[in-house]
Amino acid sequence: MAYNGTISDTEQLSFQEMMIKEIWQNFMICNETILHKPYPSDGYLYCNATFDGYDCWDYARAGTRTYGKCPEFLKHQFGHHLGLPYKDCNIDGTWYRHPDSDRVWTNYSPCSDTEKVRRAENVLFVYFSGYSLSVVCLVISLLIFTCFRQLKCTRVTIHKHLFISYIITALLWISYYATSSFDPKVYVNNPVWCRIIHVLAQYATVCNYAWMFCEGFYLHTILVMTFTREKILLIICYITGWGIPVLPSAIYSGLRSSNPVIDKNCWHKDTYLKYIFSGPIAVSLIVNFIFLINVLRILCSKVRSFNQQESNPFRQSLRATLILIPLLGVQCFAIPLRPDESDEYGQYIYDMISAFLASFQGFLVSLLFCFLNGEVLFLMKNQYVVVRRRMSRTETTGKSFIYSAVQQADANANRKKSIQLANQKIYCKPEFTGTTQPQQLEDQHYVLDQTTDV
């Protein structure tokens, strides 16, 4: 059985300080009590009493498993635990050794099996599933935009760059959490490549919001200004979408790497430096919200002018709003403030909603502006008809070719047989060589070409 000390006044201690203090207290108490106990004299074989670096473990009978208590610093970090740590005593009276390190090992993983950890895993699952679905749909959308020449215009070009920023953001965040969150060694060692992925993911996120701003800027400009050089607008979008985010990323990486206090753990912890990114993002969202209001005002006025019988343009305005909200990213205003740290369930709900909105936004945008877009659907339908006709024509041509080849082979065989019979002075009636049927098929194929050509 493990022996646990207690810690007082832990509210003002950091996690590292709390851990060091508790380990030292446990060692002192263990050295004075458990480690000075004599070996049991009941004749059975036991594993020796030991201190494993975190806590104290009493003598355990061979071939049994003994349970302890989770350290207080782990409870403080992960919340109320659902399991207990344990050590296995082998049948030969030695403590179990981990096969990888060949060192005496205590399993403290049940101490991290807490409601807090499970909630964090649920949030990560939403992120991974949403980002994965978004990447697949966005890649398909990019292929569609690229394949059809009819879709090559400034508006679709901005859409393509927005989709690319979604894909890069998703892949970088998936790579970052997959390599650092699930590997304690990477998390503790804080390698350079891990921090580089973090900075690139932050840069891609700012680029993503910058291209949302470009969408709003372009839409608002072409509606407000009648004569606009779209080439100049596109150059402005290039600079805004890919160039400006470099500045906050460079400032952030320089300041964080130069501060040893926050230059650790793959930069997972949020610091005051997060406002270097959240500031430009907040500004872009506020401006996009203003763009959205003005665009809806202009659309409502145009609806009234083009359709005088429509007294209430609410339906058209609502449809335009639902389409533009995910494109401009203003759905983030639905969850502006994060609950206080004391409200763990409120934070969990906030994190789940944030994860859903952030990860599935790319899927929703590709759905609205590609897969459900009327122009795209029209082009896809026409392409489907063309491909289907070509396949039908190819199948007919293939059948005609095969039939002609068979008939020709039969004719050659009959001709060879006739020559052999002639050489043997045997005469017979000439057989049908099949020269008329292939000609009829060629005529039918010509008519088919004329009726199915697009």
C-alpha cells in the first residue's frame, strides 16, 4: 500500500513547485516509516518496500498487485481521477520492470484517466474529425474549380486561396497535436521542429482569417464601387492573405523563443503573447461583420428595386446571411467569451462549440460555395452527360471493332480452308464471309456519332 503525504497552500504554487514539494514530503515520510519496517516474517515471499520517485510503496506479497493513491499534484493537474496507480510484484519477489526501459515501473496512467482528460480527448476528436472531413471536401472543391475553365474568375480565385488556407491550417494543427499531445517525450523535450510546426499553424490560422477578410473586402468593394479593377483587388488580397500574417508570426516566435519561462512544452500553454495573433483576427472579424451588414443592406435595396411585388425581402436577406456567415467567419461572435476556469463544464461546452465551428467551417464553406452552387452543379451535370455519351459511344465502337475482327478472322480461316480444299481437288459452295454485316454496323455508328456529338 502506498503512503501519501498532504500539501497545504497549493493554490499559489505552480504545477512544478507543487510536484517537487509533494515528492520531497513523501520521501521524507517514507524514509521515516515504510523504509524502516522489517521484512515480513510470515514465511511468504515479498517484494521490498520502495520509493518510486513519486510515492512510497509497502512490502507486497509475490504474485500480487498492490494499489496506491494518485499524487495530489496529478489531481490538481488532471482533476478527480477515475482509477488508482498500481505496482505488480512478480512471483520471484521482484517488482515488475517496464519492457522498454528495463526499470522498475509504477503504472500512474489511471491517475490521468479523469473526466477532465476525457473531455479534452472529446474536443480533440471533434477537431480531428472536422478537419479531416474539411480537408477532403476542400481538395475536391479545388479540383472542381481548377478543372472547369468557366469558373476561372477573380471571385473563384479568392475562393481557391481561402480553401488552400483552410487545408494548410487543418493539416498543420492535426500534425501539431498528433506529434506533441500524444507523445510525452516530445512534449517534455520541446524540440525545435515541434515549435516550428506550432508557429506555422498559427501563421496559417491568421492567413485563414485574412482570406476571410479578403472575401468580405472583395464582395463589399464590387457591390459598392461600380467600376473596379479586379486585378488590383486581387493583388491586395494576395498581400493581405499571405504577406501580412508573416509579421505577427515573426514577432510571436521571436518573443517566445527568447523567454525561457514560456519556451517549453512545445508551446502548448497559452500566454500573453496570444494577443499578437488574436488581435489581428479580432479586427478582421469585426470589419467582416461591418461588411456583412452593409452587403445585406445593399442586397435588400436591390431586391426591392428588382421585385416591386415583394414587400418583405426578409427571406432573401436571411438566405444571403446564412450563406455569407461561414464565408466571412462571423459565426465566431456566437461564442465571444470563454467561461471562468472555475466553471469546468462551461469551459467544456465552450471548447466543444469552438472545435465544431473551427474544424467544420471548411466543410461548410465547400458545401455552400462548391457542391451546392448552382453554376458548379450545372457544369458538373453537363460534364456528366458528356462523359456518359462518350462512354456509350466508345462501348459501341469497341463492340463494332471486336465484331469486325471476329468476322475478318473467320473470313481468313474460310479462305485458308478453301485453298486447302482446292489443293485437294475438292469443290464446295462458297460460305458467307460476313462482309455485309460489318458495313451495316459502320453505317449505324456514323448515325450514332451525328446524333450524340456535343
